Amino acid sequence: MIAIERRNGILEKLQEDKRVVVSELSQLYKVSEETIRRDLERLEKEGLCIKSYGGAVINENNNMEMPFNVRKKSNASGKQKIAEMIAGMVEDGEHILLDASTTAVYIAKALKNKKNLTVITNSIEVLIEVSDRTDWNVISLGGNLKEGFLATVGVATIAAVREYKVEKAIVSCKAFDPEDGFYDTGDEFAKTKRAMVERGQTKIMAIDSTKFGKSAFAKVMDTEEVDLIITDRKPQKSVLKACEGKGIRCMYPEK
């Protein structure tokens, strides 16, 4: 296993367990404890973790993105539930916008039994996922390729988004406060998501429960600017009450 694969594996454990122990990682990856300490030092410099005695904890306050393949595996079961709910709402022949979130990849996969969809996206991963659907019209949004994110962003991307009007615009975000709205880690993604939502007849925010009550740097939009929030588990009563007060429907699995 090369170093970057090992560090991504450590990040996955940090996302799942919130902390890691040097001695346990040393045994898991069959490398010295000194090697693991160097890995943790590298991750700490990148703002992804905070070293502690004998290990490290995840940096909950960082505004840096985890690698895409690590984020994709975070709360996979929750994202799958969201995807299944959205698939039940999309009709054959519809036009939809999907952002470059990891949740969008699960949604794309769940939609693959639909017929004659038009899917517009800035996600390279979504494009790969649906590339075998010969009866779909798949439109790739241009722009600048964001290194490490498998996504296009920027002025050209936003301009391309505004050329379309769709039945459903489906985006995700990194943080949600019902009183303050939806946030992401950077302006480029926040502006692109906002542009997408504006082009949807039905505006859907698909966010798993780990995003509630979190904070991030760049505002995407206010809570009342979407029609529907879809999440993987029942939110707290205070969140539901706040959403109801703003006229926003919040959907989640009953079980």
C-alpha cells in the first residue's frame, strides 16, 4: 500500500470513529509507529486532524475538503437512503440537475432504472456512473476542473447552468442551520449550487444527518429558498419546527 492510500484509509477511520490510535494503525497497515506518526503529521498540516497523545482526532472545525473517495464512503448508508427517496420522486423523461456532491453519485446510481432522463451535472463521477445509460441525455457542464474534487466550477459552469430549466434541481451542502441556511466550504461550489437550485421547478436539498448543526465558510442559500429537504433520519423537533415555520417540507425515512 502506498502512502496516499494509507492516509486516505486513516481519514476514513477518522470520519467513522472521530479518533485513531497510532499503535492500532501500525498493526492494521503493518508499518512502524513512526510511519503512522508522519502520516498524522501530514494530515494535521493539511488541517484534517489534530494530533493527540498516542493518536489523533478529526478536525471538526476545518473548512478543508476530505478527498472525494473518502467523503463518498462517509455515511454511505444514509446517502443511499436519501438516493432511494429521491429516485421515488423522479419520473421517466424528466430533466434534472445534479451537483458534484458525493450524495449525487448515490442518487445517480439509484436513478439508473428510470427511462429517458436528461441529467445535467458538473460532476465527473456522476458522468462516469451514468455513462452506460444509452437512452438518457447526459449533459456535462463545462468550466474549470477543480483539482481533487472530480468537478467543474467557475464562471463558465454557472453560465452553462443558466442555459437550462429543469423539473428538479438536486444539490447537497456541507452544513445546515435551519435559521441561517445552507453552507459549503468554498465560494466556487456554493455559487454553482445556488445557480443550479435557481433553475429547478422543484428545488431539493439532499443532506444526510451529519450536516445538521454544522458550520462552513460559504453560504449557498437561505433555508426558505428550497422547496424540500431530504435527509436520512428524522431531525430534531427544533429543526422540523423551524423548517415548518419557513414553509419547507422535510422528508426522511419512517424507519
